[in-house]
Amino acid sequence: MSDKKAQTRERILQAASSALIQRGPAEPSVGEVMGAAGLTVGGFYAHFESKDALMLEAFEQLLARRRASIDDMDPSLTGEERRALVAAFYLSRKHRDSTAQACPIPATVGEMNRLPDEFRDVLNQHVELMAAQLAASPEDTDKALADMALMIGGLALARALGPGELSDRVLRASKSAVR
């Protein structure tokens, strides 16, 4: 693939990632994503076979970045310490309000039944890998899963409420429950 084509593909993926974070994978149209990338719809199929293929790749990339950030943590931290650090970022105003590099799961889980099975496969793999990263031992995995569910639900509710005192309280309460 030429450098120019690779750069264009990356612009499309970045625009799709932003749309996915804000509105989930089903709602944004190809035209909206291409417009946000500064491109016309006509060039879309030179890069992706379908909108679902584009959104799935954006979903995979965003989740892989989340796992990579966990990999960069101090390996001597306990599972509880790892989860507290993750919660401090994940349940922050900055992350709640982000439109570019935030977690896509809160905007995606409600659509899972309407998406191709590959989305669920990617989510299952991500949840298993993250639980393993956030658990100090196999026995700690259920606690990691519970904390992940709390963080995702807390972020989803805080985003739905929008910026404001109640949303901030949801973030603080969820963070506190993880600790």
C-alpha cells in the first residue's frame, strides 16, 4: 500500500473512531465519516469493503490501545492497584468528554444485538484479555470483571447525563466503588 493510501486509510479510521465513540458503530453513515475525514464517499471502497468492516477495524484499534496502555503499567502493581489506576483515568471528566481516543464500549454495547457477530467476538476477546491484565491471579479475575463492568456502566451513565454535577458524582461514586 502506498504511503498516501495508508495515510488516507488512517484518516478514515480516525474519523470512524471518533464517530464510534460518540454515537456507536451503527448510526454514523459512510458519508459522515468520509466528510469528517475531509474526503468524498466515492473513495471509501478503495479502503474498506463495507461500513461494518470500517467500524469493526476502528473498534479493534481503540480496544487494542486500551490494552496497550495497561501493558505499560508497572508489573509489580497488584491487581487492585492496577484497577484503581485504570479507574482514575477511565472514570475521569477528561475521558468522559473525549471524542477522539476514548473507550468505544459504552457507545457500542447497546447495539451488539444488531451488529455482525465479529463485534461480539472482538468484545469477548477484549474483555478476557483486559480481565487477565487487571487481575493479579486467576482467583482475582472475577473481581477484575466486576470492576470493568462497573467502570463501563459508570462511564456510560456519566456520558448519557452529560457534563454536570450529577455526571461528576456518578464518576466519583464509580471510582470509589472500584477502590
